[in-house]
Amino acid sequence: MQLIDLRNDLDRSLPAFFRHRRIGDGRTLLTSAEGNWVVLDDAEFRAFATGAVERDGALWRRLDEGNFLRETWDEAAAREAIAARKRFLGYGPNLHVMVVTLRCNETCVYCHASRADMDATHTDMTPEIAEKSVDLAFQSTSPGITIEFQGGEPLVRFDLVKHIVEYARAKNETAGKTLEFTMVTNLSLMTDEKLEYLLDHRVQICTSIDGPKEVHDKQRKLPMLSSYDAATEWIKTINQAYVDRGLDPALYHVEALLTTTKAALARPEEIVDTYLELGCRALFLRPLDPFGFAGKTAKVVEYPRREYLDFYRRATDYVLELNRQGEQMIERYAAIFLMKILKGEDPNFLDIRSPAGAGIGQLAYSYDGQVYTCDEGRMLAAQGDDTFRLGSVQESRYRDIVGHPTVRAMVIASNLDSQPDCVDCTYNPYCGIQTTHNYKTQGSIFGRMRESNICAVHKGIQDYLFNKLADGEPHVLEAFDRWTTVRSREHFLHRP
């Protein structure tokens, strides 16, 4: 029986596979299955769609370079590009979130973690559970693992943080992984002694700054004191300590995250200036999540996502202007997408990839030893919903946890090629969805993307970025190139 290659019977003057989206007046964006892209004007798009592109002309060369022409389509190149983007699938869980306590001395109006009062010592992790959590994390097939200390406020149980650091480092002498530590803290309980330990043991420090002092203190309340003053004084001290140790401040600084609340929307430039003055060279303009107390305080902190996108565009425009003036600062949301758009690489940010990282890229370990698909799954459990619980460090085997039916379902649900609203989306090669967010807001891990806040945000940001790329302003393209230049922060890596 003779096999027939149907491709030989197709009109080779027509396009190869593509997706398209109108991104502005007279502009249509094309993307390919492997993530190549090109922006066409109306006449060019009409010629492309009808197979009327003049052979060997300027448009033909642009389309050929992007592998958009059926006649010259390179299957091997497309296959290699897709494999490179999906390289993370071979790793295994690399992020291991450890909740050493739910106790916290601050009261945030949107607290995602459902914090406990300072006297709730029953929400502290025990040393035994801490060691079993580390043991389970080291069974990951990933060649590198990051242990992230969360809470509550992890500085409440700094003794346990130290125990995990030292236990994990000792274990790694035989495990042979690349090991990193990160702490998410409000900094208000920091001391010189604690800081010295964190610096000596190369623990990355991450905090939250929600804007200028009056905005931050309104959202993140510290009894009798200013949470802003407490955080910013330590940010300056830590950033100077990195300089004193001879580290490049462009790479080594406190990572400070913004949770965008309603009070922040009218003040994008002030927020950027606040970060700049603190020496924070990276800004992550995150919208509000629906987890924890945020569901109860939505009337105070929530907003329509179109207002967030206006805020995002203004803030990022201002960051780009500061870049033009010589300031080295990046917006991380943009940098994540731009790595995929410009470099053809996935930076493995677990919430924006396909499939998402829940269960296969990260695991979360609660103070009581329960293991969840992700930190958001743990947050939902704190409100009484154990849907994303996979087992416990006391009883479960690693293989049972990563092979859990919930993990399998979440992988299917977050695969964009199986999502009805995502499979034909122009941004399919660069995007990702968060199944726990779908579950919380829409009642299903699959969700309905056309009604999703996350989808609206991701599309809005990528519309903004592609329009900037199409405008081609030299200072913007130069900034985008810097934002996607990866420089290893070797100082934070622990090797056996």
C-alpha cells in the first residue's frame, strides 16, 4: 500500500499554520505553533491570508524567516523550537514552599495565607515535620530545588528556618542538587543577628511593598507601628549589605512585590518611584488574587481588570522612560512574557506556562505536614477546602504525591492545547493559566477563559508588549533586550 503525502497536494502559496489577533488600528499579529511572530499591516495580512505574497519580496522574506509559509515550512525547526519551550516538563518539582508557621504580626486586608494570631502556636511546624518535608523535596527528579519559606511570617519561627537550612545543606552533600533558599517576609521582625545568618547562608529575601507609605500602611497593618517604615529600613540595610559584600546591586537586592489594590490604581508613577528610591531594581505589578481574606474584603480592595490594565500600562511606560534616562529597572510580568516572545525560552514561572506548575513544578508543605499541589492549594485548605491536598509527609510516598489523580487533572486542565478558549488563541505559545484560580473564581479547574480575570490580564499585557515591539522605538527595544538577558545569581546557589 502506497502512502500519500497530502502536503504535496496542498496549494503551497497559502500560509502554514498560524494564529492571528488584531492588536491595534491597522495591525494584525501572527504567531506560529512554535512561537514565532510577526506584525502585519492590513494590506500585508490580506496578501498573506489569500496566498498572494510576492515571492522573494520583503514580506515573503519576513514570513519565511518566521516559518509562516507552507512552501518553505521547516518541520524540524518547528519541532525543535517547541521542545525547547517545553524543556521544563522533564524536570520535576523544583519549587518547594514550606509554611513554617501561620502566625503573623501584621494584619493585611487581603491576606492570602489566612494568617493566625501570634499566640496560635499550634500552627507552628515541628522539627520532625520540617525534616520530613525536606526529605520529600529532595526526592524530586529536578536537578535543582528551591526551598521557599512562607507563612504567616517565617521570622516568627526563625529557629525552624535555620534548622531547615542546615538540614537541607547537609542532605545536599550526598544528593548533589543545586539548592536555593528564599524567604518571603514582612521584615518587621528582622534583627541584625537574623540578617547576618541569612546573608551568611545565602538566603534570598523577598518582601512586599504596596506603594507609598500611606498606601502600604493602609493595606498592611502593624499594631502601633508603621509596616512601611519597618520594611523599608530593612530593605535599605539589606541592599547595602549586599554592596558591602562586593555583590552587584543590579543582581543582588531585596525582591519586593506589589499587590495591586484599589488604592494603588491612581498612583503608578509614585509606586515606581518608591521602588526606585528603595534600590529595588525589579518591580512585579501583580493584580490581586482571590485567595484567603481577599474574598471577604473585596469591596475594599478589588477593582475591574480594565482599570488594572490602565494602571499597568502607565506604570510600565514610566519604567521604560526611566530606562531611557539610564536607570536599570525591570517590570517582571513583562520580562516573563518577553523571554518567551523574544528568546524562545520559557523562564519556568510556574503560573504562566503550559501546563502550569501545580504538582509537577512545585509542591507546598503546610505546617501540619499536609502536602498540596501549590501554595494556592494550601491557601484554599486554610479556608476549609482540601481539594488540592495530595497527602502528608508523614505517610505518603513521593511517587504517590506527584502521580496523584489531582495532579493529573490539573496538568490536563492547564494544557492550553486542550482548552477551548486557548487552543486557537494567538498568545497560546507564551501564556499559561492557573487552575486553582479557575476553581476559586469559576468553580472548575478548567474554567472559562473568556470570563477569567487572569486571561484578561495576560491578554492585556501581551497586547501592550506587542504594540511596543511593533512601534520599534529604539530605547524600548533596548530595554526589552536587557530585561530578557539572563545573568546567573551564582551567589545564591548552594552546590555540594
